[in-house]
Amino acid sequence: ATPTAVMVGTGLGAEAGILIKSGETLEKAHKVNAVFFDKTGTLTLGHPVVTDVKAVPGMSPRDVLQLAASLEAASEHPLGRAIVEHARAEGVSLDAVQGFEAFSGLGARGRVGGVVVMVGNGRLLHEWNVDVQALETPAKAWVQEGKTVVYVARGTAAVGMVALRDNPRAHAREAVEALKGLGVRVGLITGDNAATARAVASLVGIDHVVAEVLPEHKADVVREAQRHGHVTAMVGDGINDAPALAAADVGVAMGSGTDVAVEAGDIALMRPDLRLVAEAMVLSRLTLKTIR
Ligand code: ADP
Ligand code: MG
């Protein structure tokens, strides 16, 4: 494309809320044939809310919420924040937490009232030899509704679990359809449980799901697709996915996301409208076609 075409294309993009950082990106975007979306905060609003709390016999859901929220008060994770918010709304008073540790993509651990409390996914609890079998059947039902389920352990015993829902963004489904219409393969990458991820993916029309991916491995998923000959785009909010944004041929940052995302991406979306991903590709196509 001529410098003029690139200037025009970049200008049109900016007007539509698509900030394209370089002419090179504008020229490359139309070649993308595989787009990966991060789930939390990208495909979804990133504001999970607690929908259910369950306790094992001998405990009340309120006790479980109290333990989980006391621990998560020290967490910066959106799931942790949602649990604390729910406890506050329910008038549950929190205990102090000591020795808080976050396990990226897994959960958190600390001492509440002198006892070790752990909140996280099945993998984390399994790693610490906490048996969650008694909770697996009810967890499955929630997960099939697209909810994220985190287990709560006290000492070495599972005491309950919390389900959270994070709704897909408006127009997520149309955004996926538009990409498919351009002949692009669409995938979902997440650290969340596979069944939860599949439920959310099917809501928005995505059939390719890569779940239970630790944050440091999200970029590997992108590289793997590249090895298979795909020209890739990764759409993310920068929480956990900045390396994947950088690894993709075209990294697309949600403008509402972190500065890290905008830094790591080649394109920043100034509105949280996922339809802009396909628009960026169409713009690239037009820029190269019309004025060459
Ligand atoms: P995503 O890829 O969807 O952004 P993360 O990689 O941040 O998700 O987390 C993956 C999973 O790890 C979560 O779905 C949850 O099960 C667990 N997890 C991570 N941090 C926490 C936390 N603070 N409290 C409870 N669970 C957590
Ligand atoms: Mg995210």
C-alpha cells in the first residue's frame, strides 16, 4: 500500500475506534486466518458475580463465604473481588488474613484465624491433596451453565464452593459470526475450567476452545497455531495475556483493558466492541485493494 493509503486507512480506523499502531499492522491484518479471544475481561465483561455458595454437611454457606472472602480480601483477582463484594453485600464480616499467597491461574492461599484456607480451581486443590470429590457432582451442574466454580478448603478438607458468572459482552456473538464470515477460524483461550469455557464459547458461537491454560502458556497456544501455518490475531485485555498479544501476528488490546495490553498490542480497540476486530480486517483488505 502507498503511504497515502496507509494514512487514509489508519485515519478511518481511528474514527471507528480502532487504533492501528503501524502501517505494517494495517497491511498484515487482512492476512489473519485465526483469531483467539481471551475469555475473562475480553469475551466477557470481566466482572464476575457470585451466583451460588455451597457448603459440605456441618458447615453453612455463610461460613464458606466468610472463609473465602476473608482470604480473597488480599487478592487482586476479579474472582476474589467478586467474592469479597458478595460477602459485604450479605453482611458477612471478614477475618484478617496472614501469609497471603496468590497462585497465578490457580487460586490463592493464606491463614485465616490461624488455619490455612485455600480458594481455587480443582487443579490447585489437587496439588495440595485436598479431596473435592464430594463437591464434584453439584459443581458440574454449575459449570455446564457457564459458571466458574472455585473450591474452598480449610486445612486439608474441602468445605464448600462458590459459583460465579461473568456474562459475555454485548455483540460478542455477532463479532464471532463476522470473523467466521471472513473465513477466519475463531478460538477461545482461558485459564478457566474446560467445561465452563465450552459453555461460554457455545453462547457466542466459538467451537475451538483451549482451556485450563496457565497464564505463561497462553503465548504458546498462539505460537502453536503459527507453527501450523496460521496468521494469528490475539484479542485480550492484558490481564494474563500480554505475552500472547505480543506473540500474535496481530495483537489486539481491549482499550478498556490495562496499559500493558495497549503496550503489547498492535491494535487497540477504543470501544469495548468486539465487532471492531472483523472491521479492522476489512479495513486492512480495503486499504490494500483500493489504493495500491
Ligand atoms: P482467565 O484465563 O479466565 O483470565 P485466570 O488464568 O486468571 O483466568 O484464572 C484461571 C482460574 O484459576 C480461575 O478460573 C479460577 O478457577 C482460578 N483462580 C485464579 N485466581 C483465583 C483467585 N484469586 N480465587 C479463586 N480462584 C482463582
Ligand atoms: Mg483476561
